Amino acid sequence: MTSIAELGEARVADSSGLVVEGPIGGIAVRLDAPAPSPGDDLPAKFKRSYAGSRVLITGGMGFIGGHVARRLVGLGAEVSVFDADVSKDRLSIVNDPSEALRSRLSLVRGDIRFAADLQAVLAVPFDYVFHFAAYAVIECSTQHPVDTIETNALGVVNLLEALRHAPWRPKSITFASTDKVYGEMGTSSYSEESPLRGIGVYDAAKLAGDVFARMYSEVFGLPTVVIRLCNVFGPHDHNVAFRLIPKALSRIYRGDDPEPPVLYYDSLNHWRDYIYVDDAVDAFLLVGSRNRCRGHVYNVAAATHAPTAQILKDLVDCAAALEASHDPKRRAAIERNGIRIEMRNGVPGVVAIDRQHLDGSKLRALGFAPKTSFADGLARTVAFYRSLYRPPPERCADCIDDREALARA
Ligand SMILES: NC(=O)c1ccc[n+]([C@@H]2O[C@H](COP(=O)([O-])OP(=O)(O)OC[C@H]3O[C@@H](n4cnc5c(N)ncnc54)[C@H](O)[C@@H]3O)[C@@H](O)[C@H]2O)c1
């Protein structure tokens, strides 16, 4: 078990490949010029693969699926989103007031628990399928185990069965799995070959979906690819009730007076990997477009591996710094509040994993490298939530879209 005393070693190298020394006289010193990243040519490759293609995204109204949809539309793909809730009223990256994205998507309301819904949407052929639809919050899954298993495990089977019987084959079917399938470790990091010990409701149901995706490749030859994601963060994650970063930022910005983010005492020793959402999108588009990835599993490792306490401290520092140019009173309150540590008697049924750390070398060998440092990603994320909750003019480029939906919600 890791002790809180290890907090000091939380920082890892800047993912851009820069070597950045600590501040000297308040100025960060860049020692090395950026090395060309092996992923620098990815945008051109993605354009070649996806422009003009037909893509189905399940769960495309959600956080990651929505970002994938936005990127693919930008690349010139014809994107269909299949989601249980495609309403205009929900908070989603898709629901920008100008409908710039929404109007360029084909939106299909459907439930992956129902085979008929999937058969209907798959009546037309797709070149690529990305599967994100899921119960994606651990606490909600634990409250609804049967629904979770029907959605996260059997829903995958429904999708793959419908694809198996379709009179056409997509080039790839990419499944969003999770680092939670590995369960608790005790060693330094998990490779794709590590044992799968996920035992919580969410973890086990995703693990079953992960196994089924590989089974349909082995047994029926479907071109499935499994991505095991670490924690993804960024703008437009509207799971603010439970997820660490959105929840903390909604506490800081939602009310007239900021509330301190809460760090639960039982999470003090938790370490997690964090990747910025744009980098996670790159990983999906990369494996989806490569023939050699079919039938394989890839870990998407972090730009940053850090304890939960450090993440919240960075978030508070970042929010306070941003506030300097907006509202000095709020800045003082954010700094005064700091982080609140609370005791709780465990969340019934939630199996919390202490340390999660993915080995991402298999995906890196394909040319993938996270481009966004944790600090940059956090700054963009904080600016987004500030702009979502606080009145104009404090808006940022990422965020204008969701304000109207928030007002309606
Ligand atoms: N966000 C992360 O940090 C993270 C990490 C690892 C894995 N994942 C996986 O990535 C995927 C996307 O996660 P997210 O953060 O975007 O979640 P999200 O909750 O924002 O999006 C999930 C979407 O699925 C839809 N959905 C739920 N049940 C459905 C059903 N029965 N039929 C059709 N649609 C349904 C929801 O309406 C929602 O739009 C999930 O499969 C999740 O398990 C996410």
C-alpha cells in the first residue's frame, strides 16, 4: 500500500517530450526543444482513414463518445450516434446552442440492452463502430447491478451479435474497456497480459464485455479492438455527481460562494492514471484505423500518474490562479477553502482499488503518445467548468456550447 508520504514523487515527465525544470524566479525554464513525436503525423493519417467514412458511435452523447463524434465530424466522417438519451435538453458536447455539431450528426435513440434497437440502426452499413454506451459511473453501477450487467456486459453481446448477422462487415469495432478490469494490483503497472481481477459491479461487468469483445474476434472473426482506458478528464464531462474532477469543479463554481473539493479519507492512498480527453480520442482513432490492431487489446496509459490528493491540490491551485484575472474575492475563498477531508463509512458495495497504473508501451509502439500535459489539460478543464457555471463574460473556447443546456437542465 502506498503512503501519503509518497505524494512528493507524483509528477511525471511532461508528455510532450519537453524537459521542463522547476520555476526559477517564477518562470518555468525549458531546457530542451521538443522532440518530434511519433504521433505528429496522426491528423493526416486520421483524415485519410475517416474522411467520407460512415461511423457509428454508441454512447455518443456522453463525455468520451461526444468528443470522438466531434473529432470525426471535423475529419469529414458521416457520424451516427446511438444513445439512450439523444434529447436536446441534456448536457452534452453534442448540444451546442448553435447546433453546429448536433446538426451534422445522425442521432438515433436506442438502448443497447434491446437487440431490436441495434438491429434497426445496423440495417445500414458502417465502416467503423466505436462502442462507448455503458453505465460509466461506479457508484451508479453499484446501485443498479442488474442494469449494469445488462448494459455493460450483455449490451456488448447484443451489439456484436447484430454485427455478426449483418450482411456487411465494418473495418473495426472498438470497445471502450477500462483499467478497472485489472482490479487491485500490488506491482508497478499492468500490461495487457496482466491477470484480470476486477471484482466490483462496474469492473466485473466491463470485464465481461472486454472478454466478449475478444471472444467475437477469436470465434467469429469480427474485427474487434479493445481499449483499456485509464481515467479520462477534460471539458464536457457532465458526470458531476461522482467523478473526481467534474465534481470538484462543480463545487468550486456552481454556487455564489465556492465550496471546497472533498477528499475522502479512505481515498488518501489512491493513485490513478489520468489522460486528457483529446489524447484518449487519438488512441481510439488510431486503433480503429489500423488493420493490425484488430483482435488486440491496448492499454491507454496516462500523461500523469498521481495520488488523488495531489490531483485535487493541483486543481485548487489552478482554479485560484485562473480566478486572479476574474474575481479576486472568489480566488481568496478558493485558496482559503483548500480541500476538505471527510470521513465516510465506505460506499456500500463499492470495491475501491488503491493503485492503478497502466503500462502503455504496446500502444506507444504504434506511434501513440499523449500530447497534453496534465497541467495544460487541467487548465483547459478548469476554464471550461468556470465558464459553464459562472456568468459571462468569463467564457472559454471549449465551453460556450453547454451553457444553454445547463440553463435548461
Ligand atoms: N470516463 C472515463 O474516465 C472512462 C475510463 C475508462 C473507461 N470508460 C468507458 O468509456 C465509455 C464512455 O464513458 P464516458 O465517460 O463517456 O461515460 P458517459 O456516462 O459520459 O457516457 C455514456 C453514454 O452511454 C449512454 N448509455 C448508457 N446506457 C445506455 C444504453 N443502455 N443504451 C444506449 N446508450 C446508453 C449514456 O446516455 C451516455 O451518453 C464507457 O464505456 C466507460 O465504461 C470511461
